[in-house]
Amino acid sequence: MDAIYTKVAEFMTDSVVFTAKASVDKYNKPTFANTSTTVTGRLIYDTVKSKDVQGVEVVDIGRFITYGPATSITVGHRMVVGADTFTINGVDNIADENGAHHTVIRFGR
């Protein structure tokens, strides 16, 4: 079983930085914490329409797939890839018969 996870890990070579929302300013714009979390996974750019957590139709620019349940990442985080910053439209924890398997983070502008 460990050999399968080793092969899957070979495809997850992209690094993404996530920063949690700290608060909102007087103009209701989010401010973010000074600490960040770097997560490795697979970055896939694919434009699709989806719905965010409030049910509003949005355009996803791509998905970031990470091994294991990264449940600490929420739509309140900011996602940074290189010099580009993205908003998170949705976080889906995918499970199989053995429990949580991987997390899919859908992102847009």
C-alpha cells in the first residue's frame, strides 16, 4: 500500500502558500495574518464554472490537489502561487473507504 502513495507523491510537486484571513478593515476588505502555510500538491489550471460556498456561480481558474485532508485550509484563506494571488472558491475533502484521501481546493481571481 505504501508503494502506491509513493507513486502518487511523485505527481504532487507544486508548492502553494496559504495565508489565513485575520480580520476585515473599515472598508470590509479582508486583511491577512503575517503567518503562512506552504502546502505541496498538484496545481491544475482549468477554467470551469462552479458555485462557491454561498451558492453563487463563480469561475474557477484551477484546482490544487493535495494528499491527505488539509482541513485547516478554508475559503477564508488567500492562495499565493509565485507572484499571483488567488481567492479560494471551495475546499472539498475527498474520502474513500479508508477515510479522507485528498483535498481539492478550487481557486479563482
